[in-house]
Amino acid sequence: MTSRDTKTRDLKNRAERHPEKQRREDAPILRKPEWIRVKAPTSQGYRDTAKIMRENKLVTVCEEAGCPNVGECWSQGHATMMIMGEICTRGCTFCNVATGRPDALDVFEPARVAVAVDKLGLNHVVITSVDRDDLDDGGAEHIAQTIRAVRRKTPTTTIEVLTPDFLKCPDSALETVVEARPDVFNHNLETVPGLYPQVRPGARYFHSLRLLQRVKELDPAMFTKSGIMVGLGEDRQSVHQVMDDMRAADVDFLTIGQYLQPTPKHHAVARFVTPDEFKSYEKAAYGKGFLMVSATPLTRSSYHAGDDFARLRAARLAKLAD
């Protein structure tokens, strides 16, 4: 059998095992509209940020997830730290982070994150992570240690964590993170519940929703944040239902951004949502009671997070003053 025959056989077997992946690979790739295009990163600020990340042996979700805003954010010295390695135990079809068996946790990582935050001079930092279903606590203690390390190194820096769902962990895992007192607790729902089997097969919509609600029960003063992507095949009614579900869980801050397909093997883009539709979602979300809403094609969880956090605090103070 020739190497070409072997490759053809392997592709056929893979398609039979994973018909949904074969469908994604065969789906047409839509051309990006002008409003979603960004310039390639070339600035000195970008290079300086990259150097600090490399020197401290840190991973960023900006690179691993192929964020379109990396050029803008890194040029300003803003990088989202991705801790607990660069291999995720989940296989979400929207995400470009590698899936597999992760390495052991690096006990020195929290200190290195703190050093990088200090060198970058960050007033606000976003710390996220891969899913670590291989760990009994899902990595909760490691996240808490990172929060504490940043607090010790740069006490005035506000901290936002974007956590896994701790689906297979005891309740104490979430409590561990909340007790470390991040300023913002973020956990993304990612999409509407009807698309979870195709987009986020290892997660459970109502578990994630309950996680956000539980944060508020543990610490009513803590800001909570969640986001979804659009353009995956959802309809407008289902997006509004997610908004209502989030508000029922007392989520403060909503982000909505356009889904972009990382590679042909990932979930296809069903359509590009127009800027006017995003404005409509933003208006509706504020009408439902969110303190802060970011809804644009290029919105991502950590995009302009520092400025948005300042507005979020101001919105709470204004609400309390009413």
C-alpha cells in the first residue's frame, strides 16, 4: 500500500469516527466583511510585550486562541495570561487551543505571572486558563495562588479571572477561587444552549449558569461577567434568552462578539453579524439590567477589560446612588 493510499484510508476512518468534523471541514468558508478585518501586529509595543511573555515563559490566550485584537492590545502592553499550560482537556469546536493530556502544574508559574504584570505596568490584568479536568479541583488552587501572587507583587492591580466551569469538581473548587477575591469573576457561556452539543460538547449550559449564580451567593459584592459568540448558527430569540438567563443569575457584565473560525477543522461561521445587529443586542442588554455591555464584532472577553472595569465600577456606584 502506498503512502497516498494510507493517507486516504486514515482520512476515511477519521471521517467515519467524527462525521461532525468532516462536515465542518467541507463547509464553505465565508469571506470576512470589512468590519471584521484587522491589521497585522508590527508595533514596538507588541514586540516588547512578546519579549516579556517569552522571558517569563508565559502562555497567553491572545496567541493560543488566535485573538484578532492581539496587535492592538499588545501594542499597549495588555496581555491576557493563560495559566496551567497550553493543552486543554476539552475539545470545544470553536477553540484553537490544543486538546490532549496536559503537563503537571508549574508551581513557579504564579510568581512569574506576577513579575510579568509588574513589568508590563498593568493596572488591570485578566488571568484565564485551559480546562484541567485531570485535576481534582480543576486547577482552582493554582488560580487562587496566581491571584495572591499578583496581589503581593502589585497590590493596586485589579484582577479579573476567566475560569473553567469546574464541572467535575466539588463545590469547594469554586469557593477556593472566590475566597482569593478577584475583582471580576468571568466565566463564558460561549453560545446558546441549543448549540452546546456541537460547539461546547464537554460542558453543560445550566451548570455554567449556576456557577455564575453561585459566585454571587458566595460574595454578592463581586462583579460577575460572561460572554457569548454569535455567528455560530444561533437565532436572535435564543440570544435574548441567554441574556435573560444571565440576568436571572445576577451577571453584571455581558460581552458579545463575532465568532471567527480558527481553521477549516473548527465549527464553521454560519454568518457574519452586522454592526447594527450588535448595537441592537447592546441596547436590549442594557434594557434587561446589565451594568456593563460590550457588543461589537471584535469584542472578546478581555478586550479593553481595564477600561470596561472602570466603567463597570462607575455604573454600580451610579446605581447605588439612585
